[in-house]
Amino acid sequence: MAKEKTLFTCTECGGTSPRWLGKCPSCNAWNTLIESVAEAGPGKNRYSGAQFAGLAQAQAVMPLAAIEATDIARTPSGIDELDRVLGGGIVEGGVVLIGGDPGIGKSTLLLQALDALQRAGLPTLYVTGEESGAQVALRSRRLGLDHSQVNVLAEIQLEKILATIESMQPAVAVIDSIQTVYSDQLTSAPGSVAQVRECAAHLTRCAKASGVAIVLVGHVTKEGALAGPRVLEHMVDTVLYFEGDTHSQFRLVRAIKNRFGAVNEIGVFAMTEKGLKGVSNPSAIFLSQHSEPVPGSCVMVTLEGTRPLLVEIQALVDSGGPSPRRLSVGLDKDRLAMLLAVLHRHAGVACMDQDVFVNAVGGVRISEPAADLAVMLAITSSLRGKALPQGFIAFGEVGLAGEVRPAPRGQERLREAAKLGFSVAVVPKANAPKKPIEGLTIHAVERVEEAMNVVRGMG
């Protein structure tokens, strides 16, 4: 493939320069010039290769009602928890971007999935840019994938990778990682903004034109976001994040974006000597391990995608100094301060001279406001040194006026709690079921002070 001319384009005004400059010659903005590929001229487009033949054909304009809508065919990956996050399986021509901290298990999970697909009779390709073929083979032995027939290519040049995909036509190809791949069309180093954007664009077009499902592994920054341009997440169909502490055996895979399934769906895995294994009952990870109820602990039911999960919220209230601390792990830090103010104003529970620490057990992150009521009850329990009853759960959003607002899909949450043996629930009045749920006593409340009075009445 002939090397094309490169230009440097300003991200502010769109002006171009034949070489890199510290200041844009058009708008005088500093450090805004990034490398890009110039158009090759009439009839010579860098996307006109054989791998893009399907995209080059003009499509007829049709009314939306005249287009036949068919269900998307999905291929199970052989790992149930991964299929759950993907929305049921791998989609032909789909592009998945998966990111996470170093050593958290991205390559391990994908190698296991490719081996399962290969054993099911589908051709697969694992492109490694960070390891040699021998290192990948050593990992497969460690994972117990004896006699694995997954095809491995140790390569970082984009043009060679595209040629291999075109000639092999695998059902699924993994690129580990996109930050190591470079194109001859650009002079910048692998991992730069221009290289990541250009290589991802080529691989995405290749997937759409050939029907090959491509999985891109992405590096993350110190803040935990995917490294590279933000457009990388817009290009792909699905964005998955690995969550969890590398020192813990449990891992969460969360779907941040999914054009073929539910967003914020999670898969739960346990890291073992033989790789990642799916956890069929993840609520057991996040629930209390206490033999007897302890002060400062309250169980709530949260929704992760379509899955209700029971999570233990722990609170510790201790005497503080002149500047008491407010710290939360797994929950919104700003919301904690708001809940303490509501608790004081509407329930008469004062914590202004106390340090307050709140934690969601198991490393799970709860972003929905349905955790408000459980957080407030846990704080009150710790402050008074009195444990909540055995088999107690609570959920509901709390407003600034002290009202308890309903949580979405409350009936599913209650059924999940009853299935796991919980017997008492304090929930918003709007979430109270019309028909009683066997084994579960439900206290429906409209305000925070009502919830506090119900708990006090339980002794």
C-alpha cells in the first residue's frame, strides 16, 4: 500500500499545516495541531481497498417503514456472563471495545472466549501486539486450554493485520491492543491520538464490510477512562469496562454502551487458577458475612442492567474533630453530604460533629439514587449502635423535602429479595405490590421520618 501524504489539522478551526507547529497559523491557538492523512486525490481514496468493497456501493434511499427489520443473529461466546453483558452473544460485523486496568483479566477472558468459539467450530484469530506467540501459548497452558486451535498472529502493523483478516475470514478477531497498532499512512508513534483513531476506523470498516466480529482491547488512563480519543468509543458498537480490585478474586464487566443490548448490564467473574469463571449468584458476593446482625449494615436491592442485585451498604459513624470527614466508596460522594442534611432536617438525626464513612461491599459501584434510603438507615444504625433486624432490606430515592420516591422495577427487586430469604422490607409506597409476596413483610413509606419510625418500632 502506497504511503499517503500527511497533514496536521487544527482541532479548533480546522486549518491545516504541512508540518507540526506549536501554534496554529490560522487561529493562533497553541498545541491544537494533530496528524491526519490527506486525501489522495480524485478517484484515489484510502478506503477504496478490497476490504471496503461492501461500503463503496451506493445504497438506495428507502422509507423507514419499507425496510425489513430482522432480529440480529447472535453467536454465544461459550461464557454465559460475557454473553449477558454483550446482550446475548457476539454479533456478526460488530465491534467491541473492552478496557480495564493492567492485569485485571482482559486478555485472559478473551482467550478463553476464543478457545470456546474455536471448539464450537468457528474460525478465530488472536492478534497480539504486546506479547509474543510463545507468551500467549504459555498463558493458554496456564488456563488449562490444552491443544487449543486458536490462530495467533503477533503483529502491530495495521495493513498486515487487515490482509490476514481478509485472507482468513475468521468469525471473531481480537486485537490486543489497539494502542499498539500503527498504520504506515501516518508517521506518528503507535498509541498516539492519530494512530489510534485511524487504526480503529480501518478495523471498524473492515468489520462492517466483511462481517467479521472484531474485539479491540484498550488501555486505560490513571483516571480509569479509556486512553486515546473519545471518538474511539463512538466508533464501536459496544464498550465494556473491567471493574474490580486486582487484589480481589472478583471482577465485574460492565457494558457502558451497547447498540445490540442493555446498557449498564454487568457480568460477574471470579479469578481462579484456570482463568475467569462466571458467578451464577452474584448477590452472594455483596451480602453480609456476619453471623449476627451488626450496627451500621443495611442490605439494598440495586439494578445492574436487567439484573437485580442485593448489596450490603455499610456505614461507620464516629466522633470527629472540628472538620468532620465524609467519605463514600462505591457511592456518590456529593450525594452523601446531601443525605446527611436531609437526615438532620427531616428525621432529627444529627451527624454534624461526626465522621461518616459509607461503603458498598464487594467493590460494586452504585450510581442509582435508589440506594438513598439504605444509606440513611445504615448511618442511623451505626450512630445509635443498634443493628437492623435479621433479613431486613430497604431501597428508595430520597428527595430534599424528605419524601421517599419510587425506584424503577420495584416488584422485581422485592421478588429477588424474597427468593434469597429476606423477610422484612422498607420500600417507597409507590413500589408496594398489590398482591403480597410470600415470606416478605413489606412496610410502605412516603417520608424519611416514617421509615425511621418503622425501624424503631422493630425494636
